[in-house]
Amino acid sequence: MKHASLISTLALILSVGCGGTAPNDDSSDPGHQRSDGSEDGTPSSCTLGIRPDTRSYDPIEAGTSRSYEIHLTNLGSEPCAVTNVSLERGRDVVRLAPVEDRVLAAGAELLLRLTFEPAEAIVVEPTVRLLANGETFERGFRFEAYAHTEPSDSCVTLEPARLVLEVAAPGCGTAEGAIVLHNHCEREVRVMEADTGDNAAFSRGAVPELPRGVPAGGELRFPVLFSPLQAGETTGRLRIRVDGMPAFEVRLVGHAGEATSIRDVFHAADGQRVFELSHWPARIREGSIDEQLEIHVSGVLVRPFTEGERNWGYGDVRNLVEFIFGRGPPEGAEVVIQYRACPL
């Protein structure tokens, strides 16, 4: 599934090297890169986790504001002193709530709150900088604001001005809506371009090839598809350019719920070849599974499901269990199947 994503929150594990800064390149290895310090009594480096693992946030409309919570976690086994937390290159439109110096015990979290409040269309790339046990830690972000412009020729309108789409959970299908351009002019207008920008959760549906003329009194429909990459709210925009007019930008808002976590337990009887999965949850539909699955037998992980098996349902799981064990697992074995599924 092209747009499937892990539902569970993943922490990007970053560490601070001795005497330098943490890499700020998306292509860098997000695995452990920690230094244990020297033998002269200096404290060992901190291994810090950031969640959510987001650098570039969805665009918002100029004149609005949005706050973002960032959780900084000490993933190491030793205390980590976090000091001098600051924001650079915020350009007065991104603010960091004051953060007091504190020592994070192993597993403890520090909450950072950023607020983006643009007055006009702008792209800002600020950096959060702090010291962790005296070593520099940096994290870059990207915020974008767009201007909602009305065309100077008011005889062209778009409806609706704000399109809201909903999907039960990431990986649980695609929602479709549409923006309709109405030409109230006494002449034909020519639509040159229409795009949904860089937000991969939104895409254009099937529309006539552009450029395309819209006759006087006519209309042109622009389907918009929403395939969420994560739970919660995400925003984007549809930008339409009509020849001789300022560009239209319509705000797109998508909502996605959380997938349902399932842990099903079965017990094998002597000689049982076909599992009678009588208590398979009735709320789960065929094709609803959207995440890597696992099978455990008597507490031992047999195997995770592969990419091609993520959409398997009741019958497919039963057949796979038979395939793995031949005539079935040993008598009395406990079989646990864990997965996430789309809520009904």
C-alpha cells in the first residue's frame, strides 16, 4: 500500500557527538550514534529521542496560527542535563515557549512548544538549539504559510472555499472531494494549472488535461483525493491558476482517526489442521489490515508478515498458519496474531 504508514509513534533517535553538533540532514542515519564520553570524568553524551519525527509541517493560511508540541526524551540510562534551549532564525513568526534548564532522568521527557503565527505568505526554517550534558544539539524545522487570494475578476468563483475530507485511519482507504470552478463571466476563461503542492496526503483526481477553456456560464470540477500518512489533522491547499487572474488557493483539511489494535489468541488442538478462528473480531473487515503483522507461537515470534500480506484477512491468515506449521502447531500451542485494522 503506497500510502500506508506506521500508526504507532516512532521516536527518531538522535545523539550528540563529542565536540560537535548532531547531524541535521534527513538522509542521516537515525540510529544510535552516541559517544560514551572520555575517561577524565566528563559526563557521557546524551542519547535523545524526538517525537513526532517531523521536520516539515503542513502549510497553514496566513493570518492564522498553530502550535506544535515536540517531545524530547532521554533514551539513555544516565541523567541528561538539558540547558540553554533557544530558537534561531524564527524571523518573529515562529516562537518557542520558555524552557527552564533541567536534568532529564533516564526515560524522562521535556516538552517543547513552538507556535507559528504568520501574517503573510512565508517560508521559515528555524532551528531549535540546546546543550545536552554540555554538548550542542540542533534540530531544524520548516514552516510554510500561504495567502488565500481572491481573483480580481469576481465573476470567477470556487466552491467550497475550504474542503474537509475524512478517512477512518491511515491505510484505510482514500477520501474524495471536489472543488468546482464557476465561470460567471460573459466570456470564456482559460484554466492554466491546478496542483495540490508538496503535501503527499493530498493529490488531484482525474481531471481534464490543462490548459482548458471554461465557457461563459460553465464550470470545471477539480477532484481532490486524501490518503492520510498519519492520524490526526493535516492541511494542504489546492492552487488554481486562471489566465489573466491572480492564483486561487483553496485550503484542504484532512482528518484521520487511529487504527484499531488487535491481539487475537488461539489454541491448537491435537491434529487440528484448519484453525477454527471462531472469535475472530466481527468488526474487522477483509482487506482492512494496514500494518506489519506478527505471529507468535507460545511466546516465540515465528515471523512478521511481509509487504504483500498486509491486506490479508481472516481466510488468508488461517491459510498462512497452516502453511507455516503443515498440519498445525503442536497440541496446546498458543498462537497470537497481532495487527492493526481499520475501524468500522
